[in-house]
Amino acid sequence: MPLVSVVMPVYNSAATLGAAVRSVLTQTHSDLELLVTDDQSSDGSMDLLREFAEQDERVLPKSAPERGGAGRARNLAIQRARGDYIAFLDSDDMWLPEKTEKQLAFAAEGDAPLTFTSYFKMDADYDGESTDWVPNGRVIRARERVDYRAMLVRDHIGALTAMYDRNVLGTRLMPEMRKRQDYALWLSIMRDGADARGLDEPLAVYRAHQAGSLSSNKLSLVQYNWALYREHERLSVPRATRALAGAVWQSLYNSRI
């Protein structure tokens, strides 16, 4: 039974944190650890995490020494990981109960060190549990296989579904960028020669943000994508422009689902 290390950054997420944590603890594949980094929350998130840790030894929360953003919080958790696989879940999203079990089997069958799955979208005010989720028609579909060139044009991987094999890839940290750290990590893995394989079954649920919020404004990510293409991937201006056009199209398309 492979051990899965689940990485979760938290910042003032008390309203949604409980459902996210429970969606991990109720996985049918129970051999896992939940590594949570609280990024100096002020809303009682850490107190809630301590309660979970008292009830289940698989929950391993730790406070960040200072505010550092989601990327640094994820890296602090990855550095504590003991698992064979590293998986990711944000504190406002959820996994469906069979996500880990099915994805591990998929990764083993395809000999794939980096995998991802399709996922549902839910409204921002959804207050149910993963075990109560009723499938809807709002699905972001996983592509069967993605290589580096395809990934440059479009980020095909939902971070809440991503999982990589440490035994093959080693411990891979996210670049310390304000946004798009997850995209940068997938690109770095693929640049080193590993394609990603997608399981076209929705196994997680992504919380859509309220209209008008910074997160809901997909075009606000343009500057971060541009910096990623030019500074991290060292793309020429024409290649970066083509990649940015693909990223904008994807964001607008996904926002309509």
C-alpha cells in the first residue's frame, strides 16, 4: 500500500476547511498523511486543524514561521512528506471518496509518474460534504496525455487532482512565485521528460469563486503567466505570446462551465 502525502496550504479558510479535510480522511485508500501548512491565519483555522489532529493522527498541521503565500506553504508541507506520492488539495476544494484509490491504480497501470483527473465545479456557497456530492454537468475534462509542448499552450492539470511519484521524480518543490506555482511545477517536471497522463473521471470538486473576487477574474493572471513563460521557461516573445493566448482562452472557457 503506497503512502500518499497530501499537501494542503491554509489561510483563513475556517469556513471551508472542515469539508476539505474530511474529504481526505474519508478516502477509501486510507494510507495517507495530510500535511497542512497554516500561513498565519487569523480566523481560527489552526485551532480547527489541531482538533482534527487530536482525532486522527494522519492530520499533521504546522504553522508557517511567517506569511509566505500558497507556494511557500505547499513547499513547507512537501519538505515534511514521507509518502511515495505527493498529491495536492486546497482548503476550499474537496476530493471524492475514491479519488486516491482510483488514481493510484491508474498511475500504476500506465507507469505514469505524474497523473491528474477530471473534476467537477461547485458553487462558492456549497456547504455539503464530499460524501453528499451529487454529480452535476459542470466538469473540467482531463486530456489523455499531455507533454511539455501541449502544456505550454494550455495548463491541462487541475492542481486539486495532481499527483506525482516521488520514487521516480524525487521530491519536487514549487518555484516561489506569487501565483501559478503549480503550473510552473508541472512544466518543470515535463521539461525533464515526463509526460502527464489524465484519467477522464471526475474525482474532485473545485469551488468556483464569487464573481468580482480577485480569484474569479481570470484575466488578472495574465501578468503571472507572462512572467512564468518569459522568466521561468525562458520562452521567446513570440512563443510566450502564443502560450499566453492559449492560457487566456482556457481561463475564459473554464469560467463558463
